[in-house]
Amino acid sequence: MTKGKNGQQIAQENIKLVQAWIDERNAARDWHEYEYSGKINRRVLAEELGFAKSVCTQNKAVRALIEEADSYWFRKIDEDKKSHEAARERAEKQSGMAAVSNNALTQRIAELEAENRQLQRELIKFKKQQTLVQSGAAGFKL
């Protein structure tokens, strides 16, 4: 492959190889298989394309392509993770606020039920007194 070619020709071939590889990953959407610490695994890339790992750092165009792919593929994942984390935190906060509100409402319901029972007892007493007054019981004649 590199026999009889100068350094510039080899560099151009490597650029084309990396660009084709990135296009292939985009088409297959399998770049996550090549992730290592939030970046493309340079060793695996170099082995797969048949050049030295140093090409990934020494060839400026190859380095730029790889860094651009890193940024596009893995920054997007980080942003998705951050947005999911923020949404989860908001949901937990709302859940906590709902629990506090729910506790307050439960307590208020218990207070109102107790008040209702007391008022029902008083109503029963007043109805008994009213029937005594209306029936003309002793001591309640008008």
C-alpha cells in the first residue's frame, strides 16, 4: 500500500481512509463501539485502518477529523446525559414538593374530618333538643 509513495501521498491516503471510516461509522451509527473515555479509541482506529497510532496525532488533517468526530459523536452524548440528569433532578424536586404538599393536605383532611365528626355530634344533640322542644317535653313547653 505504501510502497513507492512519498510521505505526502501516504498522509493523503490516511486522510481519505479516516474520512471514509468516519462516514462509515455515521452510516452504521456504531461509533459508540469505538468510544474510550469520551473519545474515539485511537489504537483501535489505527489497527482497523492499518496505520500507526502516531498518525492520529502527527497528521494534522487526520487529527482534526478525529477531533471533529469526537466532538460530534461524544459531546452530543454528554449533552443528552446532562439534559436527562437535569430532567431527573427537576422531577425529584417536584416529587419532593408534591410529597410535602401531600403531607400537608393529608393533615388538613384529618383536621377537617375531626371537625366534621364534632359538628355532627353537636348537630345530633341540637336535633334531640329540638324534638324535645317541639314535642313539648316536660320543662320545654312554650
